Amino acid sequence: MSAEALRVALPAPHETSRPLRALDAPLPARRPRLLYGIVAVGGALAIAAAQMGLSILTTQGTYEMSALTAQQRSLSWETQMLEDDVAGLSSPQYLAANASALGMVVGQTPNYLRLSDGAIVGTGKAASSSSSVHALSRAAVTNALVSGVPLVTDPDASLQSGVTVDQTLLLNTPTPPAIADGLPTPATH
């Protein structure tokens, strides 16, 4: 580039609006404001404390939920046991055993009272003192829910835990063939 091109590109010293001059000493550096630093550190500490507090509350809530879940499970088991007890005490075996202990017997033929004229429909005879149902000594089906539970009418008596089966029923019941060599399979070609 030629010198004349440089003169055109650079402005002349008298054309600048500010005169250039050398400084005696550099300007002192501004000291940082202490208040801004304190606010920034305090804000960071407040955020950290809030996070820790929320973490502690969340953890505490989890422990409480776990304890309540275990308590609910325990109460559900207790409810189920009580429902089983109620089912056993309202079972036909237990009711028949209590009725038998009271001296009640099963009527042989039903009798009805006609309300229109007050007439008795049926044989009209009282039930005999012997009953065909022996609830205390022999049951067709065992009831584990009431075995050993004392009767309401007689606390010394209870339903037997085992079942006594009439031997004549066993003799007349065919027995299935014994399986000695595994399950029987059909012969195929």
C-alpha cells in the first residue's frame, strides 16, 4: 500500500473529536461490594437448607407410609381371622351342636299353620325324643374353624376335631384301583 492511501484511510490528528493524552497513573480498581457477596452466599445456603429440609420431610413421610402399610396389613389379617371365627360360629355344624346340647331334635315331617283359619297342616305330632342328627358325636364334614371351640350352651362340650365315619358307609364304597407303576396310559399303536 502506498503512503497516500494510508493518509486517506487514517484520519488526520486535528479531525478527531477527543485529543489523546497520556495518563499519569492508572485508575484505582473498584473494590467488590461486600453486600452482593453476602447475598449470594446467603442465597446458596438458603437453597441448600431448603433442599435438605425437603429431603428430610420426604424421607420421614416414606417411613410413616411404610409403618402405616404394615399396620394396614396386620389389621387386614386380624379382620380375616375374625371373619373366619364368625363364619365358623355361624356354620351349620356349630349351630346343630348347640341345638343338640339344648335338647332340640330334628322334626320328621314338617307342620304348617294356616293363618286364614288357624288349622294345622301336616301330621301335627310332636317330634320324638331321638334325633337322626348327631352333631356332637358324628359329623359328615369336619369344620376346622370350630373344632375344639366350646359350645355356647355347655362350655365343657365341644365339637370333636376328628370325624367318625359310619363303618357301613366305608364297606359299601368302592375303592379305586391302586396305582403302582405311575399313571395309567392308554395303549397306542
